[in-house]
Amino acid sequence: MKKVRLTVSGRVQGVGFRYSTYALALEMGDIYGRVWNNDDGTVSILAQSEDPNKIAKFIQEVRKGPSRWANVTYLDVALDNSADFTDFKMSN
């Protein structure tokens, strides 16, 4: 299982970024995790998949900004060892 923690900076709050990330995960299938806003204006994402290629594609799409109103200026990607997820949800 490939697991990553993403921290997204830029114009990513108040522009539908969390919902678009959620929709992207559902559309791609086999992507599980959580997405939430942070107090510092960034968005965090925990994502996992059995397929490392899907995670790579998911990261690529997040870097582009899944919401057309978002502007991602920086994306930090780190490996993660959190508990397994069975779905993808928005948290806050």
C-alpha cells in the first residue's frame, strides 16, 4: 500500500479545492484517504492506493489544482504510515 501526506499551499481555501480533491479521488477510483483545511491556509491530504501509478497520477492532478479556481504554489509530498482508509472523505 502506497501512502502519502500532501500539504498544498497557494489559493486553496474557499475555492472548492477540498471538494474537487474528493471528486478526483472518487473519479480515479482506488484512492482512499482524507482532505482537510489547516488553520495556516494550507490544505492537507492523506492518500493511499495499492497502485503506485494511481498515487503518482493523483499527486500530479493535485499539483495542477483540481479546482479551476485554485492556484497551487507549493506541494509538499511525504510518505505516510497512517492507518488504512476504506473511503475518501472531506474533513475539517
